[in-house]
Amino acid sequence: MYICIITSEIIFKDIVKNRVIDELIEFTSILLKEEDGDIEYIEIYHKYIKPMEYMNIGKECWEERGIKLDVIKNEGIIFEEFIENYYKWICNYKKNDDNLVIITIDPKIIYLLEERCKKINREIMWIFKRYYTIRDIYRMINVDSKDITLGGILFELGLSLHIRYSGCIDDCRSIARIIEKIYLDNNNKIKNIFNLNRDQCKKQYE
């Protein structure tokens, strides 16, 4: 089974700042492979994405998300290129009979990807249909846990928070470490969770 972790940086719409739509500006993904209870790190994917409407994002981007607008303009790719590129990256590893689970920090990422795909007249990639948030997974594993922030989960699992890159990359790496730790400690339980669909998970673990 493959486990794909995704995080992103989003500049949210703000009428006062003349941003009329949400803009996805950075995307990070880490691909893990689970086999016989062991987790193998396969590859990390990271891209800057150009806003669909430049006028919606200004100099405050640097203050809000720690990314200079020039970096996005010069190094970023358009959304259509990004979604095709990411799909090919996934399919380079995952074959037809391989299971794939998506884990994200915030479902807003999935919603925004779906919205963007509709804007370019494309169905959202099938791989995003089966996703979980790291908070939901941790709740299922530790029903008594009251702290469900990313930092709180790391602390409860005895893992330190490392800040080395951007927030997007660091969050992705942190979630990967959490999944690896959960697999080591709760192998059968997390396998059972991933064998259910999201609706079944909600019913079983509410």
C-alpha cells in the first residue's frame, strides 16, 4: 500500500485586500510505501504554483505565508501543468493493483483542488477521492486524546518538531513521521482504518 501525504500553502480570498478567490501557491507531497508493517520513504514532491489571478495576491503574501511573490512567479508552474505533473509522479510508483491512501492536514486542500479542476474542465483526480486528515486518524487511534494540533500530536507521540524548510514542507515531513510512528505502535488498527472508506470510518470510530 502507498500512503501519500499532501500539504499546501493557500492564500485565502480577502475582499479588503482585493483577493476574490483562494489561491493555491505551494504544494508538497511525500510518498510512503507500507509493506509488512514497515514504512519506506519513497520520494518528496514540491512545487510552487502560479496564482490563477495575479491581482488577487500581493506583497502581503510574504507576511502571510513566508513566500515572496517573485519566487512563485519565477519558479511556479500553472495549475494545469501542476495537476498533470503530480498525476504522472503518483503513477510512476503506484500501479493499477496498488492501494493508495491520501493523508492531509486540512480538507480545504482537497476542496480547493477540486474547485480548481472544475475551472479547467477536468474531473478531480481519482486519487483524491479517498483521503483522511491526520487529526481524524489520530482520533481513531487515540480516542482519549484532547490535543489534536499537529504540534500536540507530535508531543504526545514523543516526536520533536523540526523547522528546517518552509511550513508546507515541514508539515508534510511531520505528518510522515507521525504515520511512521503510528504504524510501529498500532499496526493492525491503522491497517483496519485504511481498509475502510471515510464514511465507514466515521461510523465506526465516532
